[in-house]
Amino acid sequence: MKGRAARGDDGLSLVELAVYIVVLGIVLAIVTALVISLFRSERTVSAVTGGANDSQVMTTVLRSDVRNALEFASQDGGNDLVLAVAGRDEAFGYECVRWRVAGGALVRQTRADALPADWSAPQEFAAGVTRLNGEPYFTGAAAISQSSPLRYGFAVATTADGALEVSGKISNAGYFGGDTACVP
């Protein structure tokens, strides 16, 4: 009797080991699915947040340009917006600014008022831009010394199946004086 092991010390049977492995596999599958779901959610939230941030920067710069515009006009069926912005270029008095939607990207270009053909390289503010409800991107015009509203609207793609709607109305301050070659 001395050589016999105690009754509870036999170890695991093959059936018990198989059950533990199956349970462990199920738990690992659930944890893996949760981790993958978290990464997908983070990617979606990051895309939407990035799109919202880009839209805020874009509208802030656009609002600044329009508020300081001596004159502006939407052109090319609402795809372009050309402005004469006051106080940005001391040598010429006004800076010409062009907002344009081309190839699905919203870009901003500048040039000195006296140099009609020399637009700067485009600065992209948003990609994946489409028309909002089929309307032109920009509508409105203001002549020198006249305050007038500009309406704008875009749909900016944030994910493969989502878009952020960006729209608004801005008026310029209606500055007096000056002559410019920015807006034909």
C-alpha cells in the first residue's frame, strides 16, 4: 500500500483536457473578435474625426478670406471662387485667392494682384469632395464696396461609405476703396 498514489492525484483525463482546450479556444476566439472590432471602430472614428478637423480648418480659412474680401465671385459653374483679399500683400495691397474644386479635391491658391497669371501651387484642404445635393460648390458675388453673401456646400468623404456635409453662408465686410485685378 505504500507505493500507491493518493486518490485525487491521478492528473487530468484525456476528456477533461479536451474540454479545457475547447473552452480556451472559445474564449480566445471571443477576445480576438473583440480586439478586431475595436481596431475597426478606431479606424472609422479616426477617419470621421480627421474629416471633421479638415472641414473646420477649411471653413475657418474660407471664412477669413471672404470676411476680408474687397470683392469675390463664383466662377466656372460654382467650381471656383475668386476673391481679392484685403491686407495680405503689403506691396500690392490685395492678394488674389482662388478656391477651386478639381479632381475631387478642394484647393486654395494665391497670387499677387498685379500678377494675373502666376497662381501659387495648390494647397489641398479636402479630398473626396462632391457636390452637396447637386448644388454648385460656391454661389454668390460681391463687387467692390458691397457686402454680399457667399453660400458654399460640399460633401467630404470620411470613410468608404460616409461623407461629412459642410455648408454655410458668409458675408464679406464690404470694404471701401481700392481697385483690383483679381476678379474679372
